[in-house]
Amino acid sequence: MARVPQVIVIDPDRESSAEIQKTLTMLGFSVAGAAGYGVEAFTLAFQLRPDVMLMRIEEPLVRPVQTLSRINDGLPDLPIVVFSTEANIRLMRQSMVSGASDYLQEPLNPEELEASIIKVLERKEREGMRRRGELDDPIPQGTIITVFGAKGGIGKTTISSNLAVALAGEAHQSVALVDMDTRFGDVAITMDIPVERSIADLARNLDNVDRQSLKEYLVEHESGVHILPAPTRPSDWRNLTARHVRDVVDVLAQTHDFVILDTPGTFNEIVAAAIEVGTMILLVTTLDMASIKDTVLALEMLHERFGNDEERIKVVLNRAGVDTGVREKDVERTLDSPLWWRIPQDNEVVKAAQLGRPIVMSRPNTKVSLEIREMARALAGVRQAKQKGKKAGGGGGPLTNLLRPLFRKSA
Ligand SMILES: Nc1ncnc2c1ncn2[C@@H]1O[C@H](COP(=O)(O)OP(=O)(O)OP(=O)(O)O)[C@@H](O)[C@H]1O
Ligand SMILES: [Mg+2]
């Protein structure tokens, strides 16, 4: 957007309004005006027709909600971001049904405020483009989960394959599992499937592939998961580029709820592409010092690329409970990031892998399986079997943290 977005601030508290206006100016927005509730707010919004309205909402709700819904009725295209000292569901719900596009909790964090305003503006822009027929029809897009780790042998394939099975079985999602291990592609062995065609074949023929013929490249596992194996000869990766990865994943994401990408313990162009396309990156680590040191570097790299996006980047601790002398608390402190999920150490995992049957199928009630099944349910947004404080939602942003009690209540 070439023009500086014009924002108005509706806040009856003059002092706080002045503070917010200062923050908006510092962030590069233009403050077109400010007012309290009621007629004053209504007149300002109609006279100035700003790009965004920022509005305080507090108990008692009568006046703010009346102001909000009147302005929304009169200017339905005006994006409204509300903020409040309160974080209760009733308030949030009232704001949403009265026309707010986003809800922020005070004290306002400038980064969060900026992101919220940009997001509502982008949404408005897209709506306009769609109305004017400038956008293609939306294409369905599944969630792409890239399972990544800075080291070999830490459980990436174990987590990818078991999570895929759990998402299919537990959460009833359609799932594609792609083996992007450019060295030893272990998914086929772990899942005991034959490899006739691989990602390399699909990438080569992508121009001629439609929904129907796509199935010929995927192996349907007994769990229902569609597997796209790695080539049996690592040299077949040589002709594959980041572009191929993007195109293959794109096609799979149009036809599956979830696409899981298993990556190797090295870094190369293919892995970089797998990370780039991930809607979510599960960064796997274990409790030993080498793994943690490498995870710090991997996390730095991911933060440089995507910012400190806790919704997108989630750290998963595998082999939790192993006594290495390193405590989980220390890992979180060293990484400066919460451990989103913990999967315990269990020798049954090794046995299951050797038998070519993921542990969530062969031993569904072991602690490892229960954790992975629970993770799958959380990822799919399905009601969780048991409540977990920090573990299930350690990485949630303020909005998700607010929404969580709502989900629990309806559970
Ligand atoms: N939670 C666990 N408890 C016990 N053993 C585990 C656990 N997770 C993984 N393993 C075992 O550790 C070994 C390595 O696991 P896996 O192959 O999943 O790692 P990886 O990160 O994919 O390795 P690579 O980088 O070589 O692809 C396997 O033998 C696997 O069965
Ligand atoms: Mg592996």
C-alpha cells in the first residue's frame, strides 16, 4: 500500500489515547483523529473515513458496544481493531459480533498492534480484489508441517510417520507424508511400504499430473496415510530443485488436510525449500548438549527467516525423561523458547520401527503413542482428550490463549 494508512483512535481515556496515538505514529501510521464514545466517535469515523479504527472496549459494555455496532452498521468496510485491559470471552465475543476484526489485550505491544493493523488492512484489500474479480477462486490448502531438526537420529522420521498416522486415525484428516530425506529416506522402511515411484518421479511429471493421476504416485498405507517416498537411489535427488519441492507440496496440499514433510539431519536446498513451504515447523530436539547446541542455531536461523513466530515454529522434545543431566527447564532457558510438546523415551519405539509398524498403531496406549495422538488432535483442532496446562498450548499467542478456555468449555 503506497499511501500511509490513516487510523482513528476511539478511547474515552485521554491519557491512554495520547499514548496509543504516539505508538501509532512511531509505527509509521497516520493518526487521522481521536474521539471518545458515542456521537463524537460516529461523527469522526463518518467525516474522515479512515482505513482502520482502533477502539477501547471496557465494562460496562453498553456504550462501547453501541458505538462499535453503529459505526460498523454505517461503515461495514471499515476494519476495527478493539483493545481492552480485560481478557474475557464475553467481552471478546461482544466485540466480534458487533463488528470488530481483531482484539488486543493491554498493555498494547507495538509489534502486535502493527501486525494486527496490517493484517486487517490486507484482509480488506483482498476482499475488495475478490469483489472486483481480481483474484482467482480460492484453492483449498492443507496445513504443511515440516518436521525439522538440526541433527541426525533425533526422531524426525519417528515423529513424522507417527504423527501422520495419528492425524489420519485419531483426527480423521486426509494426510500425505513426504519423505524429503535426501540421504537415507527411512519413511518406507518405518512404514513397511514398497517403493515403486518416488518424489523424484512425481516432480519430473508434475505438468501432466491431475488429482486422479496423483494417486498413482502415492502409496496408501493401511492407516490411510498417503506416502510419497524418497527415491531409493540418493543420486535421484540431484535433479530436484527448490521449485520442484514447492510444486509437489502445493499439489499435495490442495488435496490433503495435512502434508507432513520429513527432512534429513543435514541442511541443503531441498530442506531449505521444505522449511520455506511449511505452514508449521516442528523443530525436534533431544536432551543432549550437542542436540541443544544445534537446535539453538537452527532456531536462530528460523527466527531470522520468519521472525519469532510461535504459531509457526514449535519446538518438540523427543526422548523426554532420559537422564542426560540436562533439565527441560534449562533447555527452554537456553533456547529462549517453550517446549511445545514432549515425547518420552520408550524402547518400544525402536521395536515398532524395526517391525515397520508405527508405534501409534502397534502400541496405541503407550505414553509415547498417547502423546503423539494428543499432538495430532491439538494440531487438527479436535477436542483434546485430557487437559494439559502449558504443554498443550505453551506456544499459543494471546488470541489463542484467550480462545482456549472457549474450546475447553464446549468440550
Ligand atoms: N521417543 C523415542 N524413544 C526411543 N527411541 C526413539 C524415540 N524416537 C526415536 N527413537 C529411535 O531413534 C532412532 C532414530 O530415530 P529416527 O530415525 O526417527 O530419527 P531421525 O531424526 O529421523 O534420523 P535421521 O536424521 O537419520 O533421519 C530410531 O531407532 C528410532 O526408533
Ligand atoms: Mg529420518
